[in-house]
Amino acid sequence: MKRLGKGGTLASRQALVHSLVHIESWAVDLSWDIIARFGSDLTYSLPREFFDDFVTVAEDECRHHELLKNRLEDIGSHYGAFAAHEALWDSAMATADSLPARLAVEHAVHEARGLDVMPLTIHKFRSNGDEQTAQLLEDVVYKEEITHCAAGVRWLSYLYHLAHNSQPEGSGTGSSEADSAVRSPEGSIPDWMAEARRHSGVETWFHELVKTHFRGSLKPPFNVEARAQAGFGPEWYMPLAMLPKFAATAKTLQQEFVGMQLQQTDAVATGATA
Ligand SMILES: [Fe+2]
Ligand SMILES: [Fe+2]
């Protein structure tokens, strides 16, 4: 797989835009998947607003995909020209049986990570003279991604309050009739609801969902401002964060590993053998 680099060359800018186009492609699929997969599950008592939110997200992701695909072609490449990772789909598979897990991992982990790295990505394009891509990311993609992250937080909170028969703060999506609506004929409640009820706050439920359905820690630094706009504060993500000391060690190990890979690649390219 080609490395993304720092955006200093045309090839590395193409690789960066290509990775974004691919992410947006998965984002389109995931927006419809959350509706198709979980929308008819009556245990979640999903109101009309849930469907409205994710149709809007799907529309946004389609626009992002098209705009970035066109931009990729403008700078001399095309979708499919580079290899791409499938982390979003791996997480989709890992959360295929649970709406709370899907909301937590795809929207409040992966999309939130996108908010963390977006300012640096925009800076890379701008500092390398690609103002058009920088503006596209800054004016369209970044702002709308905040609302997608917010949808994840909002609907995870809704499910938490549904499980606890309480009202989300500042929300008209009440759940006073939730218990009777989701009880099976035998009177038991669904597993996800039982799990939610073990927690005295949505944040600790989020921590459990992420630890169960996502491998690894969350990487600082966090975009505190954008995350706050999306509706979640440090109490959500800091307990899942990799401590700076360990993050530094992990980064050093990663750099050494990449260095070893490059040496091996050079050796192959120059015909050298070990
Ligand atoms: Fe997007
Ligand atoms: Fe998104």
C-alpha cells in the first residue's frame, strides 16, 4: 500500500484525497445500513427523527463522496487508483448486532477521530498550496461531520434514556412508554436494555460498548471544541484514551516498524538480500 505522506507532493495529495473518497464511500453505505439493519427492530422504539437524521447523514456522505471524487480527478487521479484500508467496514461487522454499539463505534469513535485529524489534514493541503481541497474540507465536510458525530451521541443517549425510562435532556423524544413497548410477551427486556441499565450514566455505557466492540484505545490529541459541538465532553472519551506516555512509546515503536519496512522495501527494490 502506498503511504499517505505529508501532502507535499502531488502523489501524496492524491493518496490523501483518495483515502478520504474511500472513507466517504463507506460512510454512505453505513448511513443506509443503520436504517436498514436496525430501523425495524421494535425494541429500540425509534421515532421518525431517527430516520430523518440518518437520511440526512446519507445525503451529506453522498455529497462528500462526489465532491472529493471529482476533486481527486481534478488533481489527476481517480477512485480505485490506490489501495485503501477497511477499518470502517471491520467496525460495521463488529457492531452488526447492536444499534448502541454501532452508534458508539462508528459515530462517536471513528467519526469523532475524523474530527480530531481534520484540522491537520486541512492544514496539509493549505500549506502545500492546494487551497481548493482545503476549502472543500473546511467549508463542507468538516462542518457536516460534526453533525454526524452529534447524531451518534444523540441516539445513543436516547437509547440510554429509553432503557432507564427517563427523558433525554432538551429532547422531545420521550420514552415514558418505553418499557411496555419493548418488553417481550414473556416480560423480559432485550439484552441491550439490560446492559444499559447496569450503568448510572450514558458515558460509562459508552465505555463498555467501545471496549467490547472496538480494539485499541482512542488516540489523543482530541479536537475538544468540535467534540463539544457534537455534544460530548471529555468524560466520554478521556477514560478510553491512550495515556500520553504510552502513546509516545507506541508512536516510537510504529516509526521503528515503518522504518524497518522501508529498509526491507529498499532492499527488495535494489535487489539486495538479507
Ligand atoms: Fe462524510
Ligand atoms: Fe460522516
